[in-house]
Amino acid sequence: MSETSSLIELEKERRMGGDGTIDTTRELRRIDLSDFDARRDEIADQLWAAATDIGFFQIVNHGIPSSVVDAVFEMSQRFFALPAEVKAQYPLRKEDNAGYEFRSQVRPSIGVPDQKESYQVTLPHMADLWPTEAELPGFRATILDFEHRAWELAMKVLSCFAQKLAFDTDFFERAHNPQSPNYQSALRLLHYFAVPPEARGQDAPWRAGAHTDFDVLTLLFQRDGQGGLEVLPGREMETESWTPVQPTSDSITCNIGDMLMRWSDDALPSNFHRVRGPRAGENQDARYSIAYFAQADRDVVMESPSGAWEPITARDYLLERIRANYGK
């Protein structure tokens, strides 16, 4: 993606700050990954159909036990409940996408900080960013185990897209190597703030403004009853017809990122999504989610199969997108 293309994407995002309309009839497909090896071709067809349709889908029977997911959500809540001065010891290093941030991400679509705090885990850069065992016993081990499980699942899903794109089935696994110092996939713990008591009779502000993800594939773990995620099928903003995503604890919501759109010659769309603040009368308690962003290693050269896009390293691609969006 050239600098001009990045600026075009930025201009699209800046135009996405309105409410738009809501369409509750559009289908977000649930794809069963059980008996994966025997059903690989069938699953690949289902994933491709869902992804080329709206770029979002949910996977069930994905192989990560519910007890493991529950445990990492509990650990996430314990982390965010730590005193502010403890969390501040592990500040986000933007160049490494690792560490803790508080209301620091400003989306061009809304121009104000997201109403959240988050903690990013990017494996090569975590040496001095883990809470100590005294501060949060078991945190590091729990998060590392979950990060690995998320990586394995993301690579399984991506192997299906590689198959449909006529790449080697391990193409994306080679491009996301957790043992490499250039690994830049990230696990993000997210805490969207509860609406304060004095504002409970009002509609809450945006929790996260409209955006696309820069990565290859996102896995989003959510909890029952903690809604707000909305997607915009199709990259044309004129319709502004958003579809709410029903969160369930037994499913993982997945979306195609900008990197995979590029790698697929735009066959797989990376679509806009946002987290709407709860309306008056809705659940206005805190919202927790966990996202795994599969991002190609920094030294991987992304090449368009048809030559429609110029080759670029994943590192330079992300830097270009970050500069365009955040002026960094």
C-alpha cells in the first residue's frame, strides 16, 4: 500500500463518525471447526464464503476449552483491578506494541480517545513489561499459554485461506513465527469502562470508533451479555448500515485485516467495525474482551499475487498505516 493509498484509507475512516443505521437481519455466520482434519475442505469453503461476504464470522468448537478462556478473562479482570500506579510501571511502548495504555488510542473517525484501557503482549518485547508474581500471581504463565493457543488457532484458520488462495497450507504459519525476534503478533486484553452512576440515564459515548484492523486475522473473545461490537459489511461508507455482533462466550468472532486483504488481491475484505457505547436502559457495566492480532513478522515481505500492490515488508506496512492514522 502506497502512502497515497494509506491516506485514502484514513479519509474513509474520518468519515465514519456518525451513528448510521442498524441492520439486525444480516447474518453473521457461525462456522463449526470440529473434526477439522477430516472436514478441512468443507471448513475452508465455509470460511471463504463468510469472509468474502462481509469479512466477519464466528467460529465454534474451536478447540480452546471454555475453562481456559474463563481463566484468562478472570486474570484480565484481576490485572485491570490493580492500582493505577502498579499498571503504570509497565507503559505501552508504541514502537513495540507492548505494555499498558489508558485512554490513549484516538480513532480518526471520532477524534477522541477510546473509552478503554488495554494491555498488549508482543512476545519479543515483554522482558520488563510483566507484572511481578507478587503483584499478580500466575499472570505471566496464564497469558503466555493463552497467547500460544490463540496463535495455533489463528494459524489453523489461516491455513484454510492459504488453501483457497493456492498458497502452501503453512504459508501463513511461516510468516508468523513466535520464535522469531521479528514476531509482531499481539494479544490484547481490553477493559471498556462502566458508565458512571451519574450518567446511567444517558447514552454512553463511543467505546471505540470505526476502524479496520491492520493485521492479517483478528480473533476476538467476548463474554455473554457484553455487546457493542458492530460491523459494516462492504467498504463503501455511503450506506452506513451497521450490523450488531451478538457476543457469546462459546464462540470467537473473527475478521479479516488489511494485510490479508492485500495478500488476497482484495478478494478478502477488511471491513470497518466499532464498539458502540451502551444506550440508556442497556447494560452499562464494564465490558471485557480479548483480541489476538495475527500480524506478519516484521521481516516478512508481503507480495501481491497479481502484482497489483508493490512488495513491502510487514514492518514498513504497519509503520506506514500508523503514520497515516496517528501522525507518528
